[in-house]
Amino acid sequence: MSTQRLSNISFAQYCGFLELAHCSLIRTSSGHDVFARADLLRPIVVQNHITPVPERIIRQGLRALGISKADFFAILEGKKEVVRKSPQSKVFEIRLAKK
């Protein structure tokens, strides 16, 4: 069980996590950043003027990406990484980071 809380994640940290999860910023419009990835059914939308990011927004993003809270913090800390299963694949997986 993780002692870290989702409620203290800044906007910059969350955007950094989305980039580590291979999401790309597709547009910014009227105070919202919209991120997408090849295997997602819907884009992840984040308000760019609110920091820290509300916990429900982070949970929605994690649910869309299929990533657990523990994996979220491991990716932020650099212990794990998100990689494609193969170069042409649209499927991603979480692995331990190579050192």
C-alpha cells in the first residue's frame, strides 16, 4: 500500500508522467491540455491552470491508461517505464526501468 497521495501532484509532474507514458500533447485550448496515445479510446484532458491537479482527474487518467496508483508513482520515480510491446504495436506495457 502506497503512502503517497494523488492529491499533491502538480500540473508539471502530471504532464511529465503523461509524457513518460508515451502520451503526446495534441492541442491546448481554452485552459485545457489534451493528451492522446495510439491505444486510448478517449483523450486525457487536464486543466492547465489548476495546480495541484485534482485527484479525480488523475484517477480518470490512470483508469484510461490502465495504470495502477503504485505503478504511477514508480514511473514518476523512474523505477518503472512504459514501453511498446513491439515497434509497430499499439499495445504498451509497464516494465522495470533499465539502469
